[in-house]
Amino acid sequence: MIPARFAPVVFGLILSGLMSSIVSGIATARALGLGPEFLHHWLYSWLASWAVAFPAVLLVAPVTRRLVALLVRPAP
């Protein structure tokens, strides 16, 4: 198991991986269709986008948490 102090990084890794795979899959399918080369192009696009998405999530997450705290009323 991974120590709890790494939870934000693990969360960012999983979230960015899933979101970038979904978005790159949709974009690749729309651009090329679901032909025989789809998987190859999608995986290449996904890895490239994940390389950007993961650090972006780590940088943007603290700002997002602050914005959410401003917009959401605390629970009673």
C-alpha cells in the first residue's frame, strides 16, 4: 500500500489518467473514426495528453479546492 501522505498525488494520477484517456479517445474517434488504426493513435494521444494532464491536475487542484470552498456552504 502507498502511504496516505501520497493520496493527493495518487488521486491526481488516477484522475488525470482516466480523464485524459476519455477525452483523447473521443477526440481520436472523431478525427479518425473507429478504424483499425484507432487504438494505436488513441494510445499515442493518450500518453501525450496524460503527460500534460497529470502535472496540470497537481498544479490546478489547490486553486480548485479554494474555489469550491468559496462556492459551497459548510455542512451543519
